[in-house]
Amino acid sequence: MDETTVIDITEPPPVPQRKRRPFRFLFKLIVVLLVVVLGALYWGLAQIPHVEPEPDLAAGFVTQTFLLIGSDSRADLPDGLAGSFGDFGGERSDVIILARPSGGTLQLLSLPRDLKVTVEGHGTNKINAAYAFGGAALLADTASAATGIPIHHVVEIDFAGFAALVDALGGIDIAFPNATRDTKSGLEVAAGTTHIDGATALAFSRSRSYQENINGKWVSVDADDIGRTGRQQQALEAMLHRAASLQGVARMPLFLSKLGVSTRIDKGLGPIGVLTAAFGMWKADVDATTVPVLFSNEGGVSYVVFDGDKADDVIARFLRGEPLTAVD
């Protein structure tokens, strides 16, 4: 009997279909774009020029103090402000702030530019003269010697650079209790919280002839160097708040890229240091004050001098990372 051959005519099992992952391509695209953006930021920050001459700074890796220098260079000022601050050649330190991240707080200690100090090689002078004589290096040495505060890094910015950074953030919000003006700096704003651009922020920070309209009359309010340091701190705090907002976060790549053309830093800071410092200050609470001083006139020269124990106490609090504004 012949054997019957059985042929399996059943269909082969279906080949498993590869599952489509619609988000895989999108994820890869986002990663590529992120790498490109971060690479561009790193390259941009790497282009930040170094301060000259290079200062001999303190060593330290835990809590570091930054010397923020705002120079009064008139180069490349925004439209409409070219003639608002006088026509002076060269550069002087118009803003001198010691900044120290401490936990979740950024401490800001301003030194008035007319502070009486000893400038090495130049004797008794105003502290802003140190910058004119020897740039950031001599100013850092002078500020550290006068206060006893070690300085680890230096950041310089001029008038145009400050205005450009404010504009890169899309402007900042400043609260004005009354209509305000300064006919010399070009400041003119209405009462209330006002969103201002870089040019107006510069005029606000530069104001020494600050006036408010109170009961229909223009009255001088904190129209001196001490009042101006307070306004500089207020503008810097407003920039930090803007940077921490959704609008600021969206504009952060532009802001960081502007740092590459608006600032100068010491060689030891570098791109990673800039990013680390920026993120350390991002969303930080701000504790700001000006070192207590008294007005003095010596031989026809107007100075401000440290106010004894009050100044010593504020400097000691800054060094210890304690609240500055707790001091009366």
C-alpha cells in the first residue's frame, strides 16, 4: 500500500510587523536641535573677550565673589542716548558691585564710585579712578584691599552692552511710584509698573538727577551717587526676575549669545564658568545693599567714606553669607 504524502497547505505565520514609533523621529530631532543650540551657545560664550590687563584673582571653588564692573564707555550707545551722558573719552567704572551667590540668594554689595580709597601707585583717590588708571586688575585689587573681600572673578560691561542685554531679555519691569524723569540721562516714564527697554533701563540706572512728580511738583529723590547704586541694583534684580520668567527662559539663548559681544571676563571664568554662574543666579532671591558711607569734602574734593562700624558690619555679613538688609 502506497504511503500517502501529506502536504501542509496552511498559511505561514504572519511576519511580525515593526511597530511604528511616531515620536522617535521627533525625539531625535529635538535632541539634535538641543545639541546644536548648546553648541552654538558654548561657541558664543567662548568668544567673550578677556579683561585687560588680566587681574590676579583669589583662588576658591565653593563660594565665589564676582566683581561686576559697569564702564562708562560711550561707544555704540543705543539710538537716542548718544548725547545723554556727556562726551567723555576713555572708560571709568560707573558701576562697582560685588556679587556673591549664597545658597538660594544672590548678595549684591555696591561700592559708590566716589568711595575714598588708596590706589596702589596713585595714592588717595576715588575708587573709580583705579579703573581709569589700571583697568579691571587695579580696580579688583583696590576693591579687595578696601573691603577685605577676596575677589574670584571679574565681569565687565559697558553702556551699550547693558542696554543690549536688557533688550535680549525683551525688556524688564520697574515699579515707579510716581511719574519720573531725569533731564540729563533722558529718563521719562509714567507712574506705575512699566515695561522698559534697554535704552530706558540704561537711563534709569545712570540717573543722578532723579526726580519724581509729587503733588504736581518735580522733586529730587535720591538724586545722588548712593541713590543711583540703589537703582542699579533694582535694574539688575529686574533682569534676574525677567530671566526666570517664561518669556525670559524662551529668550535665554539670545541673552547668553549676547554675553559674548557685550561683556569681558577674566581668563579663569570661561564658558562653563559663565553658564554655572548664570544658572546659580537664575531664580535666586536678591539681597542687595550699598556699603554704608558718609559724605566728606577734603581739600575741595567730594568723597564718600566708610561709615565706621556700620560698614564693617555689612562687609562681615557679606563675607559670612548673612542677610545684608537686616542692617539698619
